[in-house]
Amino acid sequence: MAAPSRPPRVLFICTGNICRSPTAHALLLHKAKAAGLAVEVDSAAIQSDSRGWPADERAVAQALRRGVAMPERGARQVRQRDFEHYDHVIGMTRHHCETLRGLAPGQAAKVRMLLDSDVPDPWYGSEADFSHAFDLIERGVDSLLESLSKP
């Protein structure tokens, strides 16, 4: 009898872990649960500036407007052990992915972008920028969920 396989492990990365990566984290949890797919999800930052901060209130509001609950957690910086633990390390921009590959060159194959193009940082923008970022992240999460659902 074969041992049960563990759920896929996904880590989303953005600059501060307060806007884009927590949104992706929340969306994947929400959509995986609706699809009946077990998945382990977390998010982290490239930088340490916002360590411990909650998700940006504008990102939280955008998610809630769309029926998605943001996990309550503080921002954290990516750690070396994350590259060992997670199967998929997903950056929001090319720069994030380049930085991640530099941090763990032996685990570079696990690193990829959420989309083919950068998800712009809405931090300095308006509500419309947060809405646009959410739409892009949702498109990337939908694609990821589809790939995780395949045997």
C-alpha cells in the first residue's frame, strides 16, 4: 500500500509581504478549499522593512469585497529553509525571482513568476491599483490551481 502523498506546498513572494503575496496566499487558500484541494500555502517578503506588519488594509478590503478572507498573520522575510520546505516559490516580479534564485541557487528550479509579466505593486497607488493587482493575482492563482489539480 502506497503512502499518501502530501499536499503541494506553495510560497508566494513580494517585496514587503503586505499587499501582493498575502493576496495570492488568501486567494489560493480560498480557491483550493472551494475545489476540494489540500494545499499548504504561505507568503513572505524579499525585504525585511515590514516584518510583523499585517496585510495592507487596502489589500484586505479588496479581498473582502470579493468574498476572500485574508489570513491574519504578520509579514515575514523569506528564509533559507523555505527553499527546502516549499515545492513552488512564486514571485510577483522578475526582480523577485532573480533575487530568490540568487538566495538559493540550488533550488532555482522551484522559483517562478506568478504570471508571464510583473504584477505591479499597488502600495503607492489608488484603490483601482489594488483592484487591478487583485485581478492579475487571481488570474495567476487560477492557472496555478489548475496545474496543482493535475495528477
